Amino acid sequence: MSCNSCGTGSDGKPKGCKSNGSCTSDSCNKLTVFDWLANMSLPNGQKPFNCVEVRFKNGRKAFFKNTENLSLAIGDIVATEASPGHDIGMVTLTGELVKVQMKKKRVKIDSEDVKKIYRKATQKDIDIWTKCREREEPMKVRARQMAIDLNLKMKISDIEFQGDGSKATFYYTAEERVDFRELIKGFARAFNIRIEMRQIGFRQEAARLGGIGSCGRELCCSTWLTDFRSVTTAAARYQQLSLNPQKLAGQCGKLKCCLNFELDSYLDALKDIPNRNIKLKTVKGNAVCQKIDIFKGELWYTYEGDWMSWHKIKAEDANEIIALNRKDEKGIALEEYASDLIETVKIDFENVVGQDSLTRFDKPKQKNNRRKNNRNRNQKNTGAKKQRSNNQNRSAKTGAKKTHTHSKNNPNRNRKNNNPKPTPKKDA
């Protein structure tokens, strides 16, 4: 999936990512290779490798010789040799890693497929290339309609113009052989250009067009997968997947390439697990395998006739019973093997810092009980003080009223109350 505006600007650099030819999201450059030797200098006396890798539309790549000793870097637009004329592409890899890629793809330097680079693309070359790219989409719509009118069982999936606009390659998919001679004549009259028809497979079509897989990511074939290995339903059986074609098929209609990614791990784990079709002969009866946990090495068996009771045993125990059966001996009951499997929860580490918590970065409000208690105590003290002051005010008002009433009735309110002198006692 590329940027919305991946066209080139006036200087030949892409407008979409604006990073001088290398997309930072790695989505514009399909099947890109990271040049980890870019910042390393060559040893003294060694000449740089004179071949570069050039990418064209939709991940089509080829190797070219730099016979003119041009100073090329990743992202440069170059004019390359084609038959006839020339083509325009973008340099995606230079240096020693090109030698590694050519060895990986078994391309020899002296091969006729390795053509040469003419020059760096000029502004005129880029303008012609841009106009040709703009014609591809309306041409594809019209070409599909012409193929439908001729009742041809084929699908035109993509059109790619040559850089100089002298030739157009039509990529199509078909399940049977197609006679498209009349179609080519119609294309030549309608488009007035040299036509080349190239049939591709359904996987190659998905790789060219791209898309989003069921995993939510871009298709592997359009981003990094360079070779298409055969995928069979046996890969799904080994991984105990449901043989549902809607789930196992990709956008190309074939089995998903990712079924082969973990197949080797499953095959290694299945070496010590017995065949599930083998019945175990025990003293209690024959047992049939119902389920396998491949990586734990555990199997679930049931006795014939008692299909509701499942017994879990280890793969070693099952192999032991099978070895006894080959000697015409019966094994002990499965319950004795199953009783040894006591499920215990093993704690490998203690979570002391909360690194496995989803909310470990959230800072919850800490409850400060001391502050809360102080606040409650202050509120109580304040309430008590208010109550005490209210009582004092109320008592002061009541005392004032009483004093005022007493002063009305008693005219001698300002006199001092002197105690009377005690009367002397008379002697009897």
C-alpha cells in the first residue's frame, strides 16, 4: 500500500513521503532491502561493485550494470536499457549487498539479463514517465471492457508503461489458455502503442496489487516475500487447523503462504507424539485419541463406548502402551496415568513492579488516611468551637435579659452588698 501522492516532483523526487526516495513508513518501496553496509567504507584497493538494483512499478526489480561509473545512491531515478528504447526506474540498492542479492537469486553478472544503465534521468524523461503513468488506469478500464466484449475468460489486472512510452505491458490472469490475437489488434488500434501480453499467476497478481490480509497487516507477498512455495492442506492438518477454505485462503484464492511459516516447528514437535489413528489396548478396553496438545506433549483418550469421559496422558505414556501392544500385551488403565498429571500453577517470576499490568502507567489517586483523619478532626474541632461560641452568645444574651429585668425591680442595684455584722451572743 503506497502513499496517495507517490508521483514525482520537479526534481524527480517522490512527493508522497518527501524523504528523498526512501519512504519512512516502508510502504512505497515494496520488497525493499535495508542497506546495513551503507555507512561502511571498503578496504583499501577494493573497487565498489558495479551493479545496482533498480525497482520499477509494483515491486518489479532487475539488476543493471553501472558501466558509466555513475555516482548512484538509493532513490536516484535512472534511465536503463530496454528492448526497444529505455525504461525509467528507481535505484533501491547499491554496493556489496547487490552481489549478495544476485547470488541469492542466481543471477550471473555476465548474463544477458543484466543490462546497463544509460544515465541519470533528466527532467524530460521524468515528465514523459509521469504522463505515461497517468494513462495506465483509464487504459485498464477500457481494456477490461474490450476483453468482456470478446467473451474472453481472462482478467487484466495491471498495465505497466515503459519509461519512454513506446510500449505497454498488459498483465492478465486466466485459468485456461486464451486466444487474444483479436484483443491485441483492438488494443493496437485503440491505444496506438506497442502491446505486450504477459500472463501471471494468482499469487503474482496479489503481490502486484497488494492489499490487507486477515491478520490486519499488508500482504506478505507484496512487502517482503520474494519466493512462492507450494502450500498444501497437509500443512493445515499438521497444525490442527479447521479445513475451512474461507479461512485458509488468501486474497489470491489460494492457500495462505503463512501456513508454511510455523510448519517446521510443528513437524519437530510431532516427532515424539504417536499417530492419533492408533488405538491403545488396555486392560479396561480400547482407547481412541480425541485431542492432542502438540507443544505440551499431551493427548486425550476415551474408551470405546464411554465417549464422555476423557483421560489426559503424556506422549511418553502413550508410546509405552503402543510398545506393549506390539508385543501382544495390554497396558494398564488410563486412569492410573492420568492420576499422575496433577495440574499445578507454576510461578516463574514474581511481579514486583507491575510490568505486566495494562494500567501500570496510570497513576491512581493515593488515599491519604492521615490527611483525611486530620481533616475530619479539624472539622470536629471547628464544629465544637462554633457550638461553644453559640452557647456562650446565647447564655450571654439570656444573662443580659435577666440582669436588665432585675435592675428594673431593684433600685439599689448599684449599692454594695455589705455583710451585716454578727450579733453578739448573750450569756445565759
